Amino acid sequence: MSATRRHSFITSVGDLMASWNLPHATGRVYGLLLVTEEPTSLDTIAAELGLSKGAVSTAVRQLDSWGLARVIPQPGSRRLLIEATAGIESLLAASHARARTLIAALRDGEDLVEPGPAQERLRDVIGLFSGYVDVGDQMLSTSRRQRRDHGARDPRP
């Protein structure tokens, strides 16, 4: 991959994650980790992206909490290495958990409305989020089955 394409990809991932209300730096770090073959250090990430080590550390903590990156301590050293994980499953699972909480709250409100436009609107929103969770669960199941069938390791802890 050319340096220009690499930079463009990293910036695009940063832009996308910023649209999800995550810091642009977090998305850029994730983009870099995705296209980096080996686990890499905070210093290397900071240097390549032109970010402070503190900004990279914060980004790595956020990515780790979402299951999108893994921090690898180095024995006998304070140095850490970071690598991207196959964390889209973790991200989708976390999103599903939030959606299920929303669905439960919306269903609790169903008895607050009489038949009519408000009830229809509420049921439409419940249906939308329920469909999102159902389709996502099917995708996760298919992905796990394909990895299992091809002998790949399941990234879930």
C-alpha cells in the first residue's frame, strides 16, 4: 500500500469513527493499527500520526474498552505494544446491548399511548431496533461459523 493510500485510509477511519462521536484521533489510531502487520508501540503510533503520546494513550484505552485493540505488556519493561483485534464483533455486541436496553425501555412505554399515530410510531421504532439486533445477531453467527469452519480462532475471550 502506498504511503498516500495508507494516510487516506487512516484519515477515513478517523472521520468515520468521529461520526460515531469518538475522537478523530481514536479513529486514526484504529485505522493505523488495522493496516500495521505487527503490534506496535505508543511512540511509533504517535510519531506516524503526529499525535502526542497522551492522545495516543487515551485513544488506545478507548479502543481497548470497545474490544477493537489489545494492549500487550512487555515483560521486564514499561513498554506496551498495541494491535488491532477482530473487534467488530465486540463493537456490534456492545451496540446490540444498548439497542436491547432501548427496546426494553420503549416497550415499557407502550401502555402509555392509545391506539393512533403515537402508538404506531413507537411500534415502528421498536421494530426498527429489533430488526437491527436480529440482523446483527445473524451476521455474528455467520461470521463465527465461517471462522470455525475455516479453522480460525474465535476472537471472543
